[in-house]
Amino acid sequence: MKKLMALSALLLSYSVAHAVDLTDPGLKQIGDDFLSTYGIASGKTMITAIPISAECDGYKGDSYSGTVRADSKMPIDENSIFQIGSITKSFISVVLLQYEAEGIEGFSINDTVGKWFPEYPAWGNATIKQVMNMTSGIPDGSTKTPVYMKMVVAHPYDFNMDKRAVLEYNYNNMLNPKTGIPLDFTPGTSWSYSNTGYTLLGVLIQKIHFQHTGYPRSAEEIVIDNVVRPLGLKNTYFPIKHPFSPIPLSKLHNLVHGYFNYNPSNCPDDAKWFCELLPHPTDVTEYSMREGNTAGAMESTVDDVQAYIRALFRPAKQGGILPKQQLAELTTLVDEETGQPSSEGYGLGIVGAVVPSINLFAYRYGGAYLGYIFEYVYIPEKNTSFSFAINSRSDVIDNGDLIGEENSIATKIYNYVSSKCSVN
């Protein structure tokens, strides 16, 4: 733990030294153009905001286009907060890799689930690493429990739903030792996205912490202590229930409203139950975050996420957050179909792949929650990174509009930023 404290001091000094906010007219134009094409004024979506933050050698720029909600003229800025969805997963991975690096309670990501959770014999042979890279076979309760989804819609502001039968289904049945739900496949033989796996990893963080200190602490609090504060992230929060709960009263106006706006006839699998049950559109800003938990409930800004990924993908001796060995583990990828080692695919809460439109390998992640999409891209060959967010999920906007395609906003951001870098 002493090493973690020393690392915290180092990272805090690094983040403060690099905290520069510069509004870039070129990035602003990209954001404004995106809103003109896809924003609420176009009549196509409920998107009212898109902030962008970018950095490379010799350049740091930000821009903020739009307003905090549909019925407001209040502009977004560097303090505007969005839900970041499954980008949360890498924060969970970082804490576990820190535990491994420190040797806390002898923890290793190669430990089996059975070592730490003997109450789950059906999952016991899977390793923690396999849970982290989605090759464990643990089923994904968030997409296989329509009864739960219906309850979330029926009681969106009920922050004590754990007392209701439906949440007992999601948490107690998926994570209830008495249920004994089997794995979807033999660990290491395939790949399947599992939010439930990262819910289990949050429980593991709490268990290791309690075993080491004798004091109970939530995984959310541990992430703040071990990652957010050491990096000096000033607008990053981890709600357990209400999205407002961890945000200081003086900053509540910075939480950008999110809108669920799918056409029920053109809805993705991960949102189909919400599409059938939610009005079109729906302001989902205050919906309970219990469903997201340690798999996807964090909130942040593009500036904070930018600082986070700049530290995430460099070793500790170069100002990063993880030692070299753990960084290598974080970025070891598996194929997203076979689960076998691959040069492109899923790591430990991250994704690595060649972005076709720029023909460069990048680490990236797209976090999505009911009313938000948040993306980051880090291109190691160019030491270039950027992040951006939008405040609506809609069938009008798909992944190709954001990342990868020739005319995507990510391609436009990269092409603009690369012209500013001292090393192109």
C-alpha cells in the first residue's frame, strides 16, 4: 500500500503539471458540424452536446459544442459531465492490476474464481484474467434478464430496487451461489461480453480490500482512492445509485442530460427491452445507476478521460499508472470470437484494433449507457489520443458514424490533430 501512496503522489504531480485547457477553433468546427448534421436542430436526434479533447506531441486542444440539455441555452464546457458506460471496466481492471503489482493478499489475475469465490463452483475453473478479458464463459445477466429490464423502466428512479424481486433476479440469481448458473462455454475456448463478470470483479475488489485492511469499503470508493484521486481527475465520479449522488451540489449543473431516442423498429440487441418500453425520446439522466454498477456506472468529462488514458497506456516510470508488467497484461489481446491470443481484440477492459480509415493501430473504447455514448482513442505509434462524447443514443447514430469510417467524426478529429503534432 505504501508503494500505491507513492505512486499516487507521482501521478498527482504529473496530472497537475499537464492540466492545460485550450479551446481549439478547428476542433470546435468539427463539433459544430457534427451537431448541424446529427444534433437536435437537425430533427434527427436529441443530441445537444459534443465535447472533444485531443493531445499529441506538441499539441493539446479541447472544444465544447452545444448545450447541457434540450431545453437550455447553457453551453457545455470543460466541466461538463457525461456517463461513460463501459469505459468503467478499465478502471476496475487497473485496481486489480495494482493489487497484483503490490502483491496484496497474494492476489494474481491468474488466480481462479474458485480461489476467491468458492461459493461459485460452476464458475470456479475460470481465472480472474479470463473474467477480465471476457473469455470466462460467465453469462451476461444484463442482456439475458428481460424481467429486470422491465422493472428498471417501470421504476427508473427507485434506488432501492435491490429489495424487489426483479433485482434479486439480476444480482441474487446471477451471483447467488444457490442458483448455480452454468458457464456459457469452457473458460478460454470462446469469447462473450459479460457485464456480470465485471460486477463480480467489483465484489472481488471489495473482498481483497476487506481481507487486507479489515475495513469494508465499496469498489466504487476504492476506484476513486486508487485511480481517480492519484490522477487528479477533478470531475470523475462513481455513483452507486443516483447519478447525482457523488457530485458536489455546486457542480450538479454540469451533468449533461442524456436522451434515449431509439426507434423501436430499429433497436440494437443491448437496448431492445428499453426500446419496447420507453417513450421515444426519454430523458434518462436521473435513472438509477445500480444496473451499471462496476461494469459501467462511472461519470466523467472528456478532459478527465483524456488525462486518464494518457496515464493508462504508459508505464509507471514514464508517468503512467501501471508498472510495465501489468501494462503488458492490460494490453494483451484476445480475438472477440475465438477468445484466442490475437494482435487485435479485447484486453483487460480495453480494445485494440486497426482503425481502417487511418490505417493505424489504436486502443479505443466506446462506453454507452441509456442516454450517452463516450469514446476514447489512443494511437501509440503517434502518441496521439482523443476523446469525445454525445448525450443521446439513437438509431440515427451508429458506431460507423463515430469511429472507423472515412467520414466518421473520429477520422476528422485524427486528421485535424495529426496536422498539429510536432511528430506526424
